Amino acid sequence: MGARPLTADGDGRFDSAVVTLADGRELAIRVGDDDETSRELAAEALALRALTAGARAMLPFRAPEYVGETRLAEGRALVTELLHGFQIEATHVPRGRGAASSMGSSIAAVHSLPASVVRGAGLTARSAEEVRDEIRQLVDRAAATGRVPARLTVRWREAVEDDDLWRFESAVTLGGAKATSFLFEDDPDRGPEVVGMVDWHALSIGDPAVDLAWLSSAPDAAGDVHASYAESSDRAPDAALAVRARMLAELEFARWLVHGDLLRRTDIVDDAAALLDALAEGLRENDLSVIAARGDGVDSALDALDRVPETAATGFNTSMQTDAYNPSDLLPEELEDAPAGDATEDLSEVAEAWRDESSAAESSHAESPKDGDDSDPADEAQRAARAALHRWTNSSSE
């Protein structure tokens, strides 16, 4: 047996390690040392136990197996199977065949799970109207702080009152997937593919859009992920899915504001207000009444979304997962190219202990082939995706 640290380029909210058993199996151990992280680990334990063998067989990827729980020092410790694979930051997910299409189909697979998986475990289930009511409460609570620009309040309230946006069928959701919820391996023929998913602590029934809100931080891949999701889904088409996903992304800033207000933390309130100001400044006049793709002007502000401390993505739970907040991390900025072997390898690269495929979308993004060039744009996109993956990591499986 042996142990080594489990490192992830995240917020450091857990103490984590990998334990190697005598039979060669590797287990991940995470310890929550405060009430918030302990509650998250308890929720994840419940969610992973809800994923029966039958439910797991319906997924085209692996979810961590629950092993057990214990107390360690003053915190709760969760032990799960260690899944190997690469993680990709949202801004680095490439368009085209490979990672983007695999992510879309993986999300669709989660949303196709039977509701009994959630209901049988006593996990949260919300109807479309309940989701809508919680969003309405959040908008009102944020506006009551006096720190939300009026044009954003108008934008959100008109969206909440637009009945067409809320005619959706609730589904089993991860409860707020992120780009780093997906673990990849590089398939020689198909390019980067999702082989595992983590972050199951918010498993619930609710708005499918909650698992697509992160795409506001992945402008290159968003169209292909949405297209792959729609192609893979066995659910009735949801014309407003992307609209609500966009709105949920914007509302993460409002959640952060309300969180700071509840804690009477002026630093959090000021930082959230600055982000909301930047968001409002990016709006065009004709964006005020609709949150749809017509809201392209706010993209620069939403670039910061993946660096907002994680919230409870579903429901009007304004608690944040951490107060360890660096304001500079939330400012929109150009990201430098990550060198090979950068910390996006997370769950598979443990170095130190404890601490779609849519032709329409591709043709709109890919460069037109030169005269006489018979190369397939889809193949070119796949090669680009693989090349990008190899810039992030040195190995195809670790």
C-alpha cells in the first residue's frame, strides 16, 4: 500500500490524497474541514450511492464508485474510486469533433437517467415552475441589495416572466456541471472522449439548462456541445434551453452578490457588484428584454464565470462553497496558453499527500479548404482538438 497527494487546479477546498491498495486499486480520499465542504461530501456520498449498477450501465462514461466515509480529525472524509483522465478548462475546450461533441452527448446521457434514481434516494426534485420561482426570488433578493444595475434587473425579470422560457421538462441533472467535471482520454480515431465524470454532489431533478450554463465560458465549443446534446438527447426539443443556460450563467454573479450580502461581507459585495457592472456595460440596448443568443455583447464579462467561487447551482441556496476569494481571479482577462503538462491533468497526475459533431457548426467555425484541398473539415477539427489536448497533457491516459 501507499499514499500520495491528489492535486487539482481548483480552489483547494478539500484536503485530498490517493491511496494505493495491496491489489493495485487506487482510491481518492477527500476531507472537508468545515461545515460547507463536509455537507458537500455528504451530498456526494448520497448521490454516488444513488447511482445503482443499472443507472451506471446507462451512462457512456464512468462515475466514481462510493467506497465509504469516516471522520478524520475534525472533518468528514469521503473515499471513492479514483478515476483517471484529463480535465480541460472551459476556455480551452476546442470546437469540432472530439471533446466538444463528447461533452454534449455525455450531458444528454445524464439527463436521460430515470427520475427514480433521484427520487429513490430522496434527493431534490424541482418542477419547471419551482425552478422559475426560485430564480424569481434570487433576482428580487439581488435587486434588493441596491447593487445590481437596473438594466440587468429589467433583463432578468422580463426573462422570468416570459412563459415560453419555462416550458421545459425537468430532468435528472448533475446540478451544475463544469468543464472540469469531465475526464477525457484521447481516442486514436475519434479524438478526445469523455471517459468519466465527477462533481455529483448536486445530483437532482430540475432544469437541464443548469448543466449547460458553463458554456458561457467556452465560446469556441458552445455551438458544438449544444448540437451534440440535441442530437444525443431522447427528450422533447427545448427551444429555450440555451437561453436559460445563458441566464443561469449571468445569475451566478447575482448569487455571489447575495451570498456576500447575507454574510455582511463588503468585500464580496463590492467584487460581485463590479462584475455585474461589467456585465451590464456589455449589453446592447436590444438585449434588455431577452437573454437569448442575442446577448452576445456580454461575453467578455462572462469570461470570468468559471472563476467565480462555486455556488449551489440549483435552487435558491445562496450559500457559496468557499469564502477564499481572490478578486483578481474574477476579472475578465486574456488567458495565456497553458504549457504541456499543465495542472489540467488534475485527477490523473498526482505529484505531491494531502493537500458534437455538427457539420453546420463546424462549417461556421472551420476555415474553408483551399482549392484542390480534399481534406474533410470535420477531420481537421478533430485533429485540432487532439493537438490542443496534447498541449494540455503529456500522456493519453494519466
